[in-house]
Amino acid sequence: MSFDESAALEITAVRALESSAGSPDLWTDADRAWASRAAAEVVGEGGAPEAFLATRARLALERVGERVAAFPRAVRALRWRSWVGVFIVAVALLAGAAFDQVGGLQRINLLAPPFFLLIVWNIAVYALLVIGYIVRYGEASASAPMRSLVARLAGGRPRSGRREIAAAVAEFVEKWSRLSASLYGVRAARVLHLAAAAFAVGLIAGLYVRGMAFEYRATWESTFLSAQTVHSLLAAALAPGAAISTIPVPGLAEVAAIRAPASENAALWLHLIAATVVVIVVAPRLVLALAAWLLERYRQSHMALVLDEPYFARLLRGFRGGPLRVRVVPYSYALPQAEAAGLEQLLRRVFGENASLTIQPALAYGGEDALAADAQPRVATNVIALFSASATPEREAHGAFLEALARQAASGSTLVAIVDESAVHEQWRADPERLKERRASWSALCEARHVPCIFTRLRGSDLFDAASSLERAIEEAGR
């Protein structure tokens, strides 16, 4: 789904904030729930998902900015600074105008004017652009060093004022750099094309302005080239300018007559050189800049975010369908109070604060047949099968339980297994291979029944990774 640049930047920033383990007082689960509720109220029922996500990101940045201004400041630092492009073009124009290609003697050697070096350089650039496009078949390329420099200057370098948000800022910069690479590449290309055209215009303008007060004299000299060869070279090099200015290139006799130390007034030659620069440098660069600008405008308003990723899927599930129903069925596992609190925190993080959670009493070992007596759910529900890693998975018991849950699930429901390792974490700390083998056994049992499975510690553990794993499992189960 496509977003404009500003919305994509803010959404990426808030995603990094919510995906990183920062300070508890910086962005809490209550803040997440508030941002979703407030955005839903602003957008209204039936609002577009894009509007909901963009509004939520804007509100979230405003809220976190009330506590610490460093993070919103980092977001602003990565916005494109249009004045940088204007400044670069202006500097190029002034540099071209200030560049005295002739020197104090006011003599132009027709075989070695910087104008011809400028023309050769631009022709080489065009050739590289064409070759690169053919090789890539039109695909976006990595930014060249000069383009990368322009992008960095105009994009800024964010700084985080607090250690707690350093991880969020780092993740934000990494994600935004990948997402905006193609946009910033074409934007920097536009600036550089305009700068090249401005430099050439400055060169021409500076030469004509100085020509008002000084007389430039045209001549040529060479150790190896004859007048015939020089005439042929000049006729070929200045042909584009002669074509659009209708000024013919002087003949062989005129060229031979100005061989050093002889010379003549350079006005005619300057007109031919200037016209040639306009044809070969200024006009093509402006066309390339226009094409880059059109592509930039398109990419600026069509920045793609994959909304079926777990993070966006979770936000949009709550927005589109209202409170989500989540049913947890522990199997032969009486949840201690600490684990129950961790489970609720995990589920609230994944399904939202307003989710409807039902944690059923633990089903006794071998009691999977009792599930058949339960009423069939009337609405789609997210079903969580909860196990303890201290139990050895058995096909006839735990496997049958998963199969019974799958048969009972209503159409549109998702079934995911969570294996809690809280009880065995300390016990098996010195024997990691045993925990690895137990995980492999649980994974094989669940995989055989096409039930996604995650492992976590519900007691005293950071649940950020568990939330991400559960989101991916839910996405897999919904396919």
C-alpha cells in the first residue's frame, strides 16, 4: 500500500519506537492502545487503513514528544531539506560565473578551452547513464557517491539525546534508509543535473559579461596538428552550436590565419562554443532533471509499505474489526500468577489493549476429548494453545489436543501454540543442549499438525521478541 513521504517517514519512526525495547516511561502498552483508539476516532468508522496508520503515527509522535523531544527531533532531522538543493544549484551557478577560463591575457586557445572539457565530461556522464540503464533494465541502482553525499546533506543526521531511545533511532534510520533509497537517489540526481546545467550557464554568462569590458582573442597552437586537422576537429566539435545558431564554422583558411602568434576577435568563436554547450550540456541536463523530478514526484507520493507484515496486520486488525477475541487454552499447565501476568501482557501487546481475552482453566492431561463437549465458537477467534516446556510432547496427548482445537475452531479462526520455558529456564541453564532438544520435539509436534509454535518465558522476560514471534505465527496461521 502506498503512502506519501511524510506519512511513510512518521509511520516508520513509530514502528521503530514500538519495536525497540526502550525506557518503560517512554512508550508503554497504554500509549499504544491510546494511539490506536485516538486515530480510529479521528479517522472514523469506515476510514481508509492508510489514513488510520498515518494519523496514528502523527499522534504517537506528538505524545512521545511531550516526554522527550529527542525522538521527534530525530524524525525531523531525516526529512528532506529542499533548501539544500537550491543552495547546491546556486553555488554551481556562481562557481561557473566566477570561473575565468581565459585568464589575464584574454586569449582563447581553441584547442584547449575548459568548455570542451565540460562537454567531454557530460558526454561521458550520459554514456554511463545509458549503459547503467541497459545493464539494470531500468531498475533502481545504488546511489553513486555524489548522490549519496547530496542525500546525506539534505536528509540530515539524527541525534538522540537519551540513551534509552538510541536503539529506536538506530532502527528507524536503518528502516527509513532502505525504504527511501530509491526516492532519495532520484531526488539527488535531479539536484545534480540542475547543478551541472547551472554551472554551464554560469560559465557562459561569466564569459559574456567579461567580454563586455575586455576583448577576447581567439588563436590556436600545436606541436603536432596541422591547420587541416585543427579545422576538422573544430568543425566536428562545434557542429551542434553551428546547427542551432546558424553561424558557420570558419573555413580552413580562416583557421590557418589565426595560428599563434596570430589571433582574431573571439566573438564568433564564443558564440559557437556557447551554443554548443547549450546543446550538449544545458538542454540535456534540464531534460534529465525534469525526468528525475517527475519520477521523484511519483515516488514521493507512492512509498510502499507492506501492510501484511505482522506489525501492520496487528494494528489494522484492531482498526477494521474492533476488539479482537482471544481464547487461551492451557493443556496440563496450571499457570502461576507471574506467568499469567506475563501472558496477558504479551497478548495485550499483540492484540491490543481492548482485546477480549479469555484464559480458560487448564485442561487436564488426557482430557482433550472434553473439548468436543464445548460449544462451537460462533465468531472467528484467535486460539492460543498453551504448553509448559517442562512437559515432554506426546503425539497421543498434546498432539490430539491440538487436533481437537483445530477441529473446534470456527471459520476464520487462527490457532497458534505457545510453549512457556519459564519453569525450565533456570533448571536447564547449564544444559542448553537439553533445552534445544526439547524445543525441537515441540516444533516437530506442532509442525506435523500445521500449527505455528513459538517459545518464550512468560515470567520475568522481555516480551518484545515474543510479541514479534507471535505476530509472525499468527500471520502464518492465517494463511
